[in-house]
Amino acid sequence: MFNKKVGRRDFLSKVSAGALFGTMLGRSGAPETPMPSPSGGLRLGGGSLGNLVYPREGKRKRFSSWDRKGGNFDWFVVPAGGTATLADIKGPGCITHIWITGRTKEKFFLRKCLLQMTWDDETEPSVQSPLGDFFGVGHARVADFWSLPLCMTTRGGVGYERAALNCFFPMPFSKGARIQLVNQGEMQIDALYFYIDYEEYATPPDDFLRFHAQWRRQNPTPPSVDLKDPIYRRDLGHRVPGSPFMVTSSIPNLTGKGNYVILDAKGRGHYVGCNLSIDNIGVIHNEPWFGEGDDMIFIDGDKEPTLRGTGTEDYFCDAWGFTGRYSTPFYGVSLNGMDSGRGMVRIAGKWTMFRFHIVDPIMFNSSIKVTIEHGQANVQSNDYASVAYWYQTEPHAPFPKMLPLKDRMPLDDKKSFLKLIDSWR
């Protein structure tokens, strides 16, 4: 597969990270970057349209929930407290596509079920997340959205209904891979359908980075000031000098202290994006907007942010707030609050937004810490949850301990709205 003149290390050194991910996942509207000739390296995990003309190494394989008796009962039943092994792959290869859907009477099962993935000989997962959050929508909801690496289609639109969950992140391994679904709910999953599509290789892709994904939650985010203080309760109108919004806008945060942490990783690799889920329950008086929090990313031990942003919606490639649900290949809003209304109601409720650094991965040599403020200088107290996606060398740093079930549950919608009104008045 590899000749003596061009090995995997030479291949990776000649193709930039952006070009590598662009050619593996496709670049919608972006210029094609040619891959090396087939004799010069392994084509890992698929490619853009321009690369379909080249012969490929490997063999296409699949694990799925097909009926072992040949009928149409193509699902697994996962009992309450049970674990379903969706794939147990031996040898070298790369997962190229995951599709999952399920039927259950368990409310919030998308937060109660954990998706776990391990590569090679590791004993701790490289991927650990509630099922729904991993596939791009938080709060145990489903919604129609699409992006290059993740997409979801539903029956009945936004809500708790069933959905088709798809992932196209390439996930290479040298010795094997295991994907499991852990049902931590009180009821069984009556029907779990899935495909795990992968490529099987004769030679281990030892030089490729391993895929990782990690879920976190902070509920509520601790406010840096007491927004009940009279200085933040002035009825001066909307964003005028001396108003609570303008006062909080002047509070400095140069160090990132108190920011919500999306990812804290050690090793060498690149961060390729996240989704962020916010339940808007604690806002500035007369200002229902939950944004203005800047992204701050620390690379390779930098004491001050290596990358500084200008606001929550700005990091997610929007501007002047979020107007609703929309999708693009690399950014969008997969869930938008109340989904209707104006004023405070328009920004109320539960949101999920996504940003994928597919053509602009953020590289790190020893460590990376991805953070974002919850409101300017962290003045707001909201419900934040996220999934970070990245590739890195192994071993990876230990993940934070997964929250117990009761601490993963989304807030009741009515209670969430009442909390918002109480903070806004």
C-alpha cells in the first residue's frame, strides 16, 4: 500500500490539515485539493467528488441491526440498564458513516442513552456523549438540520419524536474499534436500528490521529456578578448609556476566568468544532439576549487566550443575534428556542448551535483549551451543555466524569420560561 519513497508521514506532511479534511469529507463550494496518487498513500475514509476517479485500497464492511433470521425485524432491543454493542471491529480500518434511529416510550432517552467509542487497546472511551447531543441537537430534542459531518431528519419537526441520526466524521483505528450504546433509562429501547459503515485495511494506519468527542454540562453557569443588584436593575430602556446591558458590557474579562469550558485536551492534534446547547434561563434585566459571550481558545499552554472572539453568535458564524434555525456545511442553529414569537419570547427556551472547523482546524502540539463566556464577562447564569469534536494522538487526557442521570436531564420547558421571566423583570 505504501512504497518506500512516500510513506504515511510524508503523505501527512505534504497535505495540510485543511486540505486533508476537505478531501476526506468534501468541500462544498471550495476548491479541490488533489490527493497524492494511489501508490503514494492510503485514502482514508472516503473523499470529495474529485477523488472518486482514483482507485482505493481496503474493503467496505458494515455492522448493522439486520434481522439475523432474514425477516424484517431489523432492530435490537436494549433493556433498561443494558448495553448494546453496535460494532466490535478487529484489525485496522476506518469508520466512515454511522446511522442510528430508535423507538422507545422513555422520555429524554436521547440524554439518558450514552454513546461510547474506543479505539485499539484503550480502556477508556475516546467518544462519550449522550446520544442526541453527539448527533448535533441538545436538550434531548430532535430537529431537522444538516451539516457536512452531522445531520438529522425527523418525523414531525422539532420535538421529542423519532429521528434519523447520521455522522460522517472519519474514525481510523489500527487494531480495532468498539461502539456501544448504554441505556441508562428506566424503560427499554423497543427498537434500535443502526448502520456502522467502515473500511477494512490490510496495513494499520498508525500515523493517523484518532477521533474524539466529549460532552460537558454546567447548569447553571455561575454568574460573575449579582444581576439582582440595583445597579443592574435600572429601567432606562434598551441598550442606552447606564442601562444594565451597557453596564455589564463594560465589565472586563481578559483572562477567561470563569468561562464555560468546551474542551480541555492534552496531546497533539486539531480541534474540529463543537455544538453548544443553551437553555436561556438567566438574563440581564430588560435584555433577554443570551449571547455576547466571547470565545477564548488557549493553545499549547498560553496563559492568555491565543484566539479571542467577539461574541457567541460571532463564533458560530452569525451576526446581530440568532434569528432562527438554519443549516450550512460548517455552521448553523439546529434548535431555536420557542421557534416562534417576538421580543423576549423569540429568544426564550432551548437552543443548539454548531460550528465545525473542517477547512480551518485549530491545531495544537501539546494542549488546547476551548472556552466561551456565558454573557459578557460571564455575568449570565444559564444552562450550558456542549459536545467538542477533535482529532489527536493517543493517549488522551482523562475525560471529566460523566454526570449522573439526574444532572443530565433538561429543564422542564415551563420552569425554564418562568426562570427567564424572573431574571428579565
